[in-house]
Amino acid sequence: MSDTGELLISEAQQKQFSEARLARDSRFDGKFFVAVKSTGIFCRPICPARLPQEKNVAYYRLSLEAMRDGYRPCLRCRPDSAPGSFAWLGVTTTVQRALTLLAAIPPQPVTIIAQRLGISVRYLHKLMTTHLGISPKQIQVYHQLLFAKSLLQQSRIDVTSVAVAAGFESPRRLQDMMKKYWQLSPSMLRKSHSPLAVQPSAPVVTLQLSYLPPYDWSFVRDFLLRRQISGVEEISSSAYARVFTYGVASGKVVATHCPDQQRFNVSLEISDLSQVRNVMANVARVLDVQANPDIIQQALARAGIPAAQQLTGIRLPGVWSEFEAGCRAIVGQQVSVKAAINAVNLLVSKLGEITPFGTAFPTAAAVEAHALEFLKMPQARRQALRLFAATVAEWDTQTPLTENAILAIKGVGPWTRDYIMMRGHSLPDVYLGTDLIAKRMAGAMALEPEAAAPWRSYLTLQLWELADRLQKEKISNV
């Protein structure tokens, strides 16, 4: 085994990682991985297995780096289930985008990825080998293998379905790659988790989404509940569920919060298994499981939010798609949240997409084609909604709408654009400075919003929550 990953970590960071490993500190879960030289296995820092001696371990920021050096994932702590994809500091935006595109399943040809990045295939190869020591194709295979491992150990679908969902051409190809890189087989991984007996006829994929604690589920739940779309979404005390479409696929997802395990247990029914990974990534975005609460808390403090008033474990609840986010924002212009969601519910009841799993949010084509006379709002706003739908329908589905494209739509201004960016794209640094509630609260508290960068989306949510608290206090005092 080579230990080239250690060269990317400073001595001070190695000491920090060592202390976190010895303490099994869950706050570091997903931030680094521990490779054990004597066994050839790499683990999460919270692995319950017997702690190896320090001289026998190597540290890696990414699971891909450990796999590059010949380590295979632990079957006990499951590195593939760690809180995922923390931004790797110190690399260029192009490298970050490349890593995101190379992680997609089903995998795209490397030539297409290079084109989307605006670089040559040769330069893409150079970037990946320089920063990670891994070729683009290897990165894709590693992600496919890790996802297949999750499916084999967490779900009941058969091996053929696992291969399809993980983007392999056949079960034989999956088996060959596992043997090549891990000296394991799909059946060996299944045996390592015997409680989930294989049920080929079971239509439900089950997976887990871990997060770094604390996670304020009550805030996320109540935020989503207040904006729940009847018949499409269902929010209970411990779960978020919805019917969805994703490309040509449709399905239903239920994410149940398990605070003791610091994760969500997700069950997924879907018409196209090749889209499982993409849908799971979208669920992770909607629930914001990849946020680092400690860093966000520090940003809120810099802006001037007292610790006693901060939401501990605040998250950014997303919207399923940018189109849905835009529709919510446009019908919500200059009206209350209640009035906005009433309009969205009416839109869904009239134009909702009927799927085998229930009613999903309307398609952009359906909204564009309808006069929308049933929406009781100014004609200019109905027209803005149709123009937005037309823009989405004509846009390249492989890339999100740009800010300029959104602002070019008549009737759409900065607030609507920012709302789409914040909740539809889940960008972490969007401050709704034109929002009346956020602006009023920031002024009353003499805050410095710029100091919260690059986490100003969370500042916006925090200000909305503080305004709600004040309103409830006024009502209770009447």
C-alpha cells in the first residue's frame, strides 16, 4: 500500500485527525477517512472496531484517495454511508465541478464532461491525476462501486437491479470491478448484512443519508410543513415524503429521521432504477444533510446573531426542483406564505402530473400551455409564471438556469431570482436583502450580513425564524 494521501495533510491536521479518531468524534464523520495499513481496509473515524495503533494508520480527506492506494471499504462502519461530499478545500472551481460531474450515475462519457467544463480531455486527465492521483474514468468507477456497495448492504433489490442502479452494463461487470478493486463479490457484501434478505420482487430501494450533528429536524419539518403541497408532499412528526418526477422517471420517496443514528432512512419507489443515485442526491439536497453546522454557527455569530438566539443545527430546506422553486416564488410575490401555498396547491390540483405513484408537481410544459385563469392574481403575475415555465421547458436540462436567464423573464425580479437560487439550487450564500422580513430583522438587530459569507442563505432563514418567534410572542401576549 502506498500512502500518498498523507502528503496532502499537514502535521497539525494529522494530529487533529488522530485525536478525533481516538475519540470517535462524530463531528468529524465524513471529513476524513482512516486507512489501516495492517488490514488494507479504510474506515470512518467513528468506526466501532478496535482502534489500531497510530503507526498503522494513514489519513485521507476523500474515500477515493484511499481506494486509489489500494484500500477497500470497511464492511462494518461503511465509509460509503458517511456524510458525503464535503468541499475539498484548496482546489480550483474547475476541479470541484469536475469531481461533481464525475460522481454522477449513470456516468457520462469523459469527453462530454470535458466539454461541459470547457476544457480538453487531456487537461481534465491532468487535473485529476495532479490533485488526486486518479484518472477521470477511475473516479467514475469508484463512485459506482461505492454506490453499489450501499445498495447491496442497505437495500433488498437483486444484484441485477443493483448493477443497473449503479450504472454498470451488467451484473458481470459489477462483479468484475468489485473483484478487481476490492477482492470482494456482491454476494460477499450481501452476506455481511444478512438481516436484509434479498427480495427480488420488492419494488422499494432503501438507503441511508447520514449527517453531521446537530441537525434541527424540528425546524426543517415545520418549515416544510408550513409550505406543504397537498397530495404531493406529506410531512409527519418524523418523516418527509413526496411523489416526484425526475427526468423521465417518477416515484415516491419517504425520508424518516433517525436522530439516534444521526441519519435519515430513505425508502424509494422509482420507475427507472438508473436514476436512483440522482434522486438520492436530490433528497440529500432538499434535507441539506451535507451542511457543516459548526461552520455555519460561526458565520451567524460573525454577522451578529447572539448564540442564545441561533438555531442549533440549522439547515436549508430545499425545493425539489428549480421549476417548483420558481413557481413557489412567483405566486408568492407580495403575499403571505399561506396565500402563496394556497395558490401552489390550486396549480397542482389543476395541472399536476399523474404518475403511477400519485400526483407530482406540474411539468413546465403543462404550465406554459395553460392560461392559468384559475389563479386569482394579477394577469402580469400569471404571465410571468408562464414565461418562466417556457424558459425552463426550453433550457438545457443538464445545467441549472443562470441568474441572468431568470432576470430576463418579464415580471421576475431579484427577490424571485434569489429565492430560486437559495431553495431551488440550494446555494449556501444567498442573502435575500430585498426580502422585507429579513431586511427589517437585520436592521433591528444591527447585523452585518456580509460577515456571514459564504453562508448567508442560513442567515436569511435564521432571520425568518426570529421574526416568526417575535410574532408568536406578540400573539401569546395579547
